Amino acid sequence: MPLLPEEPQIHESAQGPRTAPTPRPVPGPRPPASSRPGRPGPPRPAPPVQRASRDATPAAEPALAERPAPTERPAPTAATPQIQLIPASAQGALDAAEEAVDLLLDSGRAPGDVLVVTTGEPHPWATHELSFGEASYWAQHDAGDDVFYADARVADRAGARPVVVVAVNGGPESAAVSALSAAHARAGALLIVCGDPQRINSLLGAAV
């Protein structure tokens, strides 16, 4: 019986060919970044700012005749206060002024916003405060925290306030005109005049 050649023994280490691990690529220099569409090539650097030489001759200024004339702006005008008339007789003008002050305070006006001017008899408050001397009287005016009462003779000395109330309660025509003129100049927003409408209109025409 013929001898069969011995079958080669297969060792475990020789079981089939093993797949060799794929070699990882070695990191190398990155390819240059492609330019964005619409921008061919890298952006050009901005040209350097050229500084003027100290020795450079300044450009000649245009002749005065070639320069445009400056635009003249109108001078700002002072705000004109709104004028309100309250009809009253000469005897009732002071009471009408008091009612007007009460309405102003009830509507939210601060007492220091109001100045009351009389053309005839002074307001009782002014008479009372002046009995302590003019220094005390005007100190309260300067404090500006309460309604201030002044007659036509000293109305020019009073400062401006948002609201001025004038009681045309008598007095000479010149005193009434002076009081209305001073009141109109000192009223920032509102001028209230209490008295005879016909007389007030003529007085306002002479005072304003």
C-alpha cells in the first residue's frame, strides 16, 4: 500500500494570512487654502499711510471770494407765554387771582412756580411779610419754594417764574402797564390777567 505523504500540520500561527494594519498618513504641510469665490487670490494689503513731511509746502487755500458765504442763522427768540384773561371787577380782581392760584396748585403746579403781581393794593401776604423787613421778604422770594406776591412798584425786581398772575385791582394806568410789562417778561409758560377785559386789552397793547 503506497504511503501517503503526510499532510502538513497547520499551526495556529499560520492560520490564513492576516491583514496588515493600514498605515496612518504622516501629517505633512497643509495645502494652501483655496481662495474664496469672487476674490481671486489673497487680498492685497492696504497701502501704508503716507505721513506728510514737515517740510512739505501746504496747499494753497482758496481765495476768499471762492469760499461760500456762511449761512446766517436767525437769533433765537424768547418763548412767548400763553395769555389767559379772567374777567373781574377791580374790587374782585384779587379774589379772582387767588382762585386762579388755587386752581394752579390743585392741577399740580408747584407753589414756587407762581408769582402774583398786583397793580393796586398789595396782597395781604406781602403787606404782612414786609412788616418784618425787606430782607426777610426778598429772602422768601429767593428761596423759590412758595407763591410770591409783589405789587407793581417792585415787580421789576422779581425773578422769572413759569406762571405769573396779575390782579388789575386798581392803581394808576402807568402802574398797571408797568406791572403787565414786567409780568409778561417774567412768565415762562403762562400769564394770567384778572380784571376788566376791556381795560386789560388796552393795557396789554401798551405793555406788550
